[in-house]
Amino acid sequence: MLAALEKKSRDEIESSFQISGKKGLEGTTFVATDPVTDHRYAIKLFSKTKSVAKLELEAEMQSKAAGLGVAPRVYYHSTTEKFIIMDALVETIVERGRREKWTKTPYDYQAMIYALCIRLDKAGIIQNDGNPLNLMVDKHGRLYIIDYGFAKEITPAVIKKRGPQPNINLTLWHFARHLKHYKHLGQNNLNDIVDKYLESNDYVDTALRDHGEKLLKDGMPSVADALPGGESKRQETISTPPPPKPLAMAAPPKPPAMERPERPQAPPPPNPPWKEPKPPAMERPLTPKPQPLSRAELRKWATQHRHMGINGNSKSVDIQRAMAAPPKPPAMERPERPQAPPPPNPPWKEPKPPAMERPQTPKPQPLSRAELRKWATQHRHMGINGNSKSVDIQRAMARHRHEEAAKIAMRAVGKFISSSKKNEPSKPKKKRSKATTPRRKNRKNRSIYRQFVKGDNSKEAMMARIETRRRGR
Ligand SMILES: Nc1ncnc2c1ncn2[C@@H]1O[C@H](COP(=O)(O)OP(=O)(O)O)[C@@H](O)[C@H]1O
Ligand SMILES: [Mg+2]
């Protein structure tokens, strides 16, 4: 069966097999069942335009994750027909939650998600797309993380930026925040873990991880066995032991794995992942809760803040975090200030009037909104975005104000200079020699080249031609 699947064209796949789930962003997944063994294969068929390099990277990253039992096993990938063949799973955690009428993510699933993220760190990759639709279960209820389209290798730079468990910082951060948007998955304690990790990179909830590992193993070799030393070393580095967790720490007699009673919900995490500005200890005011932004607003804000190096992709963690951070509402939402004072150190140089008679620079009047818009339209050629809310235009306006001020100052200085140097003859402008202008030179070279191409191209003939030209000049 597998050999036959590998040879299939895109059309054959589309016409022969059923779609699993929904059409994804990147492509569609089909499920094919082996008539002899009943084994189910999933074929993720990408769009025709998917780059070969990206497809290969995705297959490679998934294979690495599959090596540690995090992702379904990869059998084959076709760079011509653009698909990956892997083991099929049954349903996403979202579908299961809906079907079984969960009210929150069960403790067991939280434990497996956590343990899988820790395994990803060990596999040396960040999955980087913590969408709950990328959490799938097999027929035993064992969880897997699929979709390695955004996955990246864990490099020393990643460790430096995200700590020793980058998947807690990125992948789990995403899962934790997104699970609660699904009615049947509700709140979860993973947020709490991520927050503690962001506070101190040594943090590991050993009880939850061990419980997750137990559920995941399901007969397969343990991760700790596969990577001797890796596990115990991490545990030793825990400086602040996690606070006792009602069910996780005091292990009750074990009920069948998947029917374990759910852990009571922990109170909301005391420390958000972003640093709030610290008010004086005595009078700590209540931080007003930021209003969540709509998706459209998010995207708009991201686009406007590209210059800050913010990745505009609304899936990126940086942007999501930036959105969640309460200290400053995004610029576009800020109530309009009557007039922004000019920046203290303008990047352009204002002309310096003579020290003795420095004329007073009159403060330029702020431009009205209509004037702003007009100015923006007139300056489109400078690549200025005409949207009056955009950062470009705001900056350009500030610059404009300064230019106006500079002009007024120049005028004053000019009057002063012209009155003192009235009769001084102005220096004649130096004329640029025509022959040396790059354009002329270019033209000349081109004509010599053309002659070479057309005529006799022997070395002697060329030298003779160059000599004639030189003499002629
Ligand atoms: N191994 C699999 N077995 C069964 N269905 C799968 C499998 N992989 C993906 N799917 C289905 O395809 C959907 C999209 O897959 P995914 O890899 O997340 O694609 P995308 O990159 O487009 O998000 C999943 O939500 C799931 O329904
Ligand atoms: Mg996906």
C-alpha cells in the first residue's frame, strides 16, 4: 500500500481518498486505509506552490519529533507532487472535547501536552504553532502534536532568547492561550506553568510532566531512557520547587489513565508574562485590565509596527504577546493628544544661526487633520503612507514641523547674512566635465563594446580600434 501511495499523483490522491478534518491553511489531509493490514495513512497534500525547501524542512522537523513520539511517524515525502505521508490519527483535541462534552481541558491532556512540549525540546526543535487543531489523538486517546510548518531547529541563539525549554516559551504558550478560546476546552493550568517558566527559566512542573510521560509512554521506551542524563540534569536545576498541586503532588491511587478526575482549576496566574511597570510599593494602583483587541485591529496594529521589528504575522508569538501586554495601549487606540511636542533630539540638523544674533525660532503651528492628509497625499512619492494614523505619516508630520521651523530660521539667518555680505560676488559654479560623467562614460564603453561584437574580434583588431579611437580624441 505504502509503495502505491508514494507513486500517486495529486489528482489521484484527491479523487481516491477522504479528507480528514477540514481543509488546512497549508493544504488538505487525506486518509488512506491499507486494505490488507487496516493500517491508516494520512497524506498531507500541500498547495502546488509550496516550496520544496519548506516541504523538506517540514518533513525533516516532523521526523525528528516523531523520533521521540511527539508527532505521527513520517514515511515519505514527495517534492514533485508536494505531499507527506504519515500515520493517521483519529481526531483533534477540539473535536474530542466537543464530542465528549468536556468543560475544560482534562488534567490528563494537560499533562500530555506539557510532556510533549518537553520532549520537543529534547528533539531539538520548536514546533512554534500552538493551535489546538494541531493537537490530535489516536484511537487510544494518546496525544500527538502535528503540523511542523512553522517548526525551527533549536539553536544556541534560541536557547539564549527563550531559555532551556523554548517550547514552553513558545509552543506551550500558544497552546495554553488558545485552548481557552474553545468552549469545551476552557481554562487550563498550563498558563500558570508558562508564566512561572517566563519568570524563572529553571521552572519545571515535575509532577505534571511525569504524569504526562506515563500516559504517553504506552509501552514505548521512555524519553529519559532514550536520552540518558538529559532528564535528571534538568530536574536538578530547579531552584524554586513548584507549589504543592492538589492532585499532581499527592498521587492518589491510580484510576485508569484516561479517566482520571480533573484537577481543580488554579486561580489566575499571579504574574503575567510581561513585566508591568513597578509602581511604588506603598501605593500600588490597580492596573486597569486592557481591552482585548479584535483580530482586525491586531493585524492593523502589527502592520503599523513592522518598523519595530514586530512580525506582522498574527500567529507569531511576539505579536500575540505584544497584543496581550497591558502597559501601553497601541498607538492607534490612544486618545489623541492635543499636540505632540517635537522630539528632543531630531535626527536632522537644524541650521545654526550665528551665536550673537540668534533669532528666535517661532514655534510652528500644528497642522490640522485636513492639512495632514493633504501633505501626505503630496508626499506619496516619498513612499509615505497616506493613512493619517500610520506611523510613517506621524513621523513625517513631525519632521515637517521641524522643517518648517528650520525654514523660518533659515530665512532669518539668510537676511542677516545677505545684509552683511551684500556686495560679495558669488563664486561661479564649477562645471562638471562632460566626458567624466558616468553616463557618458557608459555610453562610450557601450559603443566600443558594440564594435567588438560586430567586427573582427581578434586581439590585434581590438587594440587597433582602441588606438584609433584614442588618437581621434
Ligand atoms: N496525521 C493526521 N491524521 C489525520 N488527520 C490529520 C493528520 N494530520 C493532519 N490532519 C488533519 O488535517 C488538519 C490540518 O493539518 P495541519 O498539519 O495542521 O495543516 P495546516 O498546516 O494546514 O494547519 C488537521 O487539523 C487534521 O484535521
Ligand atoms: Mg495546522
